[in-house]
Amino acid sequence: MFTFKQTLQDLVRHPFRTLLVSILIAVLMVASAGIYAMSMDVRHTIVEIEGTHSINAYLLAGLDQTSIQTLLEQMQKDEAVARAEYVSPADGLKKLETQYPQFASVFSDLTHNPIPPLIRVYPVSMQGITGLAAELRSLAGVQSVEYDESSVQGMANANVFVHSLLLYMLVLASFLFIAGFCLMAFSIINGKRKETAVLSVVGASSLQVLLSTPAHLVAVWALASVLFAVVLPSVIRYSTTRLKASFSWVTPEPAGVVYAGAASAVVLASLACLLLACVIATLLAYRIDEEQRREETLLE
């Protein structure tokens, strides 16, 4: 109770410092959460894009419908396959006519349909697409297998980049959190050297004196977290709006999911940094308290 009361009194005595530091920490938290939220949206976008990738398994000409149906069912049972669909030569030609209407006269002059029958296979994950393609090539009745290797590699590189960016952001934010809390702790301890001596005279125990600085840090962190929780929804709405404007065909993550993920990650990371800073601040306060006692002993 004594430590809590002293912390509140110190916060009231220095409102500008308390508000300024709280805002700075909140800004850092919002910036970190904004990057985290955008990374969630980017990863979700990559998953959406990956879901459109498929492997085209071209079948041998002359296969009867029974053989084609057997192949289709065999592919659908594969655990690495999300879904598979048969595309007949007629459907393939019709799709080409829809995609390239400028060549309508060319398509109408064809004496026979050059489009081979194929089964379009959508893999569960892009990571195993190479192995799945090899499995499809080995099936009887499959003439060739094709997929966009450069696009798949691009998606893999994008995933690596997003994870690397997120890791870099968390490390940088953690360093800034710890550095900010420690600088604030040093400022508080240095400014309360005379007050510490007075507290000791009026009967405060050494533990109460040492805990006053960590309690101050916790109070400032709590205030910053409240500001962070209030501002973060606006940042997430902006991020979602930009995602929709850039990729109109992508369905963004629900705002609630993004908010919960970004808020929990940043709050937990900042809390861990706060605990570490509190340990450092307590040790620093203990060291300064020992120096003060040594000076008093020498003066006596």
C-alpha cells in the first residue's frame, strides 16, 4: 500500500513527464502492432493467392470417361490435394475463347479441338507442390504435369520475407522497449535520490524504497497500454482499407482477429521487456542506495 501510494503521488507531481513517456511508449506499441497487423494481412493475402495455384495434369488423348473418373478419384484421395477437377477439351477451349475474345475468329475456324483433357489439382500447401507434381507424373494416363514454378517460388520468398520482417520488428521493438524503460528508470532513480533518503528516515523499509521505481514503470506501462488499446483499432482499419484497395479480390482477416493477434503479441512483448527493465531498475536502485549509505558513513 505504501509503494502504491508513493507511486501515485510521484505520478501526480510529474504529470508532464508521465504523460510524455506514456505517449512515447504507446506510440512504439502502436507502431509495432501496426507492423504486426500488416504482416498478418500480408500472410493472409499470400495464403489467398496460394489457394489459386494449381497443377495441370494433362491426360493422354483417347482416355475413356471411366479411366478419367478413376484418375480423378485417385487424385482427390491424396492427402496433399485440397481438391481436383476435370476440365474437358470443350471446357478448355471455351475458357480460352472467354479469355481471348480478340481471337474469336481463329477459334471458330478450328477444324478440331487442340486442347488436351486435363485434371486441375489444387495442393493443400505450396511447400509440397514439387513432390505432388512428381506423384502426378507417375500416374498411368498422365501425359505431362505443369505448374507455375516461378510464381510458387515467389510466394515462398514472400513468406520468408514477411517472417524475417516480423522477427526483425519484434527484436527492434524489444530493444527499444527495454532501452526506454531503463532510461526512464535511471531518470526516476536519479531524481529521487534525496526523496529516497527521506523515505528511509520516515520509516520506509529498504524493500519499499526499492520497489517504488518498478511500481512507477508498471504504472506508466499500464497507462501506455490503455492509450495503445484505444488507438490500435484505427490503425487496423487503415491497414485493412489499404489491403482492400490494393487487392480487391482478397478477403482480409477479420478485424477482431487482427486486433486480438496484434494486441496480444505487443502487450506480451512489452510486458516481458517491462519485467526485465524492472529487474534492472531494482538492481540500479539498490546500487545507488548502497552508494548513498556509503557516502553517509564516510560523512559521519
